[in-house]
Amino acid sequence: MSSAIVLNEKLENVGALALPASFEEIHSHNLYLYVKSYQAALRSNTANTKTKGDVSGGGKKPWAQKGRGGARAGSRRSPVWVGGGAAFGPKANRNYDLKVNKKQKKLALEFALNEKAANNALFVVDSLSVESGKTKDAAKIIKTLGTRDALIVKELVDEKTLLAFRNIQNCYLVESNELNAYLATAFYAVIIEKSVLETITKEG
């Protein structure tokens, strides 16, 4: 059974918080499906090509159908001509969305958190705030934990804490309703408030 590292106000290790045993039984395929769906939703879908009906030119038959000894041609807009339309090219009307149901989303998040805990990269704090609003004070938190980057999850983000963390490149601050399996996987460590983790484990 994996356990999260419990930190006090000074970010010192003061114990461990065991995750539910059910988290160990979740298959990694749930995480794969969610991450695949999340990344698909990020696609801009701007690839677009012109067919022979969209390019300029044409109208007049380039040459007579018979008599010149060459291949027949009906329009300069044909895909086989330079400057002609594209055949079977991408259009901007494609839908990349992949459906993932609510149960799989929940399982994916639980699996991701369990993986962090197994690698000693899931940290639990009662509350995490930077009352000064200064970036240097926020940077000390990441430096103290000795992690290269981190996802910080709060129940509610206050303005001072947001100001302190928003310019730090190696960490990302989110509220509990924004937490998902992709974000939990994208960062080396997860720092989460105890109330948020308790809500996740109770729902599990």
C-alpha cells in the first residue's frame, strides 16, 4: 500500500498518510485513456487543404480532347497539376474528441496519485499559502522539497498565493476542481492539501 508524505508548516516530514488499498488495484490503462483524451482535446484542428473546387483557375479545358497525342485534361485545377487542388487532404472539420466516462476519469486520477506516492513524490500539507505574495517565498517551497517541478493543489486559491506562484516555471498552482490525471502525471511531484486528498479518497 502506497503512502503520501505528510509535511508540517515548515515543510518537514512528520509522517505518512496511507492511500486506500483499492488504488493499488487500478489498471494503468485508465490513465492511458484519459491522457490520450486530454491531449486530443488540446489539438487546434487548423490543418486545412484546398480541393480542386477551392483553388483558382480552370473553367476552360486546357486543350482539345483528341488530336494532339497527349493525355486528356479537363481542368487546370486537377490534383495531378501543379497548382491544382489537393486530393484527400486534411480538412478543419475533423473532431478529435475521445470519450472517457466519469468512472475512468476518477480511476485515472487515483492511479496517478498512487504512482506519485509509490515514488515518494506525493506530499500532503494541511494548508499551503504564501501570505507575502512574493515569488521568492514561493520558490523556497520547491527548493526545500528538492523536487525539480511540482503541481500544487489547493482547495481554494487565494490572490496572494496565486501572485507568488504564477511566475515560477517549474510549478503549477490549481484548485481542487481543476485537478486531473494528466496534470498529476505531467509533474514530478504533487503537493496537495489534506482536505483535497481526503475528498478524493472518500469518493474512491
